Amino acid sequence: MSSPLRAVLSRLVKSVAVVLAIVLLNFLLIRLAPGDPASVMAGQAGAADQQFMDQLREQFGLDKSIYEQAWIYLKGIAQGDLGFSYRQNTAVWQLIAERLPATLLLTVSAFIFALIAGVVMGAIAAMNAGRSLDFIISVVSLVFYATPLFWIGLMSILLFSVYLGWLPAFGMMTVGAGYTGWDHVLDVARHLVLPATTLGLFYMAVYARMTRASMLEVRDMDFVRTARAKGLKSGPIVRRHILRNAILPIITLAGIQAGQLVGGAILTETVFGWPGIGRLAFDALLQRDYQVLLGVFLITSVMVVIFNIITDLIYRVVDPRMGASA
């Protein structure tokens, strides 16, 4: 077995163990949280007598010990069953499958925007270190880094939707418009601009500051001086020597934060009414729909693990020494 394949398989085994530990921890924390789902269900049904609540507990397995409930839940996951939502009267997997594409669209768009814009801004700032352009980029990055996501979202709605009327404020598409084909794609893209930009601004600021610092550190190294001594032009030196080596820590950080985007998506989806799993988790928390919460936690954990594995693979492509040392 080749070294890269062995490394990937080893990472997969570790990832499965990590996801299993997260699933158990989430299950125990939610089950130990104050509040009884049976009382919520009984209240919604308009019958809160003890006999009815006992029937509900038995129906949803809440009358068993916490260890039995955990074992039943793990067996269900192994069979592809994430449970049943008593609030939505639907299988949890179906609810998540309906919302997951919207969240992936939002988070991937925000991630791409943040990474590209952050690296470009950081590179420009590094190449103009000490000048006015560097100062402007640093101030802008610091402002977006320090500003809460929900405030940026609300101000974006007031400016671009209410005042200027350029972009829609809420939802994923125009309700009742009946767009198809490219008209539908453009409609979704217009609705995506504000939430994706809002979610990506914080991470863009992080990548810009880190790219600047990393490039300033690399540009004075010996191999860069050698490239200049050979007479290479400034453009190839920046792209092939400085940026390629400076971007390695950015890739590592981006892989870690790719999973964190889902957490930020909860706020963003709530502010903009975006129909993703972040909004689903928020509603489930208010309704004490624990099965939905556990399902969302499981899917987001798997997403974080997948992002980290992809990061490792990209790292090996950018820096072949990683593959040689594995």
C-alpha cells in the first residue's frame, strides 16, 4: 500500500472514532439538559395529563435508561436512521436532506469568497507594506474582524435592500415567481449575495491579515533573495516563491475554519431567513426537538471531518514534502 493511501486510510479511521465520540457526547449533553420533551409534546397536543405523557415517553423511548437510549441511537445511525421529529412529524434524515443543499451553497460560497478575497487583499497589503494601501486594507480587515456577524447582516439589509433596493433581504428565492432555468439560477444568486458576503467577511479579514504576515516573513528568506539575484521578475517571484510558501499556513487555517462556517451559518441563516440546517437547528432548539438537533450535530461533525481530510490532501499537493514524510 502506497504511503499517501495509507495516510488517508489512517486519517479516515481516526475520523470515524472522532465522529463516534462527538455523537456520544452530544447525545449525553442533550439528554442531561433540563426540560422534558414529553411535556412539550403533550402541551402541543393539548393534553398534559400524566397518562398521556407516559405514553409519549414509551413511544419515543424516553422511559428507558440513558445508556439504553444511547445504544438504540447508535444502532439507528449505523442503519442510516437519524430518528424521527415529533414536532415536524417527519424523519430527521428527510428534514436535513431538504435543508443541507441550501447550507452547503451558503457556506461554500462564503468560504470561496473569504479565501480568494482574503488572500488577494493580504498579498496586496504585503507588497505595499508601510504604504497607504497597506494601512487601508489593515483597517478594513480589523473592522470586519471585530464586528459581529448579525450586525453586519442587519446593516447590509438596511443599506442594500431597504435603502438602495439592489438585493433581496430574505429567503433563498422569490416566492411565487416560478422562475426556471437560468432565471432561477440568477434569482438564487441574487438572494445569496448578502448572506454569503456577510458570513465570509469575518474569515476574509482573518485570511487577509494572516496572508500579509506570512508573505512578509517569507519575502526576506534566502531562496527569495536567490531568485531576485537570478534576475527573475517581481511577478513570478511573488506567485511561485513567496505566495506559494506563504499560503501553507492559510490552507491549514482555512481547513479548520471551513467547519466553523456552519456555526456562523446559524446566525446568518436566522438573520436572512435562509432555509438551511442552521435555521433548522435553531428552531429545533426552541422546540426541544432533540432528534433533529442530534441529526444536525452529526451531519456538521461529518462535514468538519471531511473538510479536514480535504485540507490534508490539498496540503500534500501544495507541499509535496508532506507526502514524502508520511
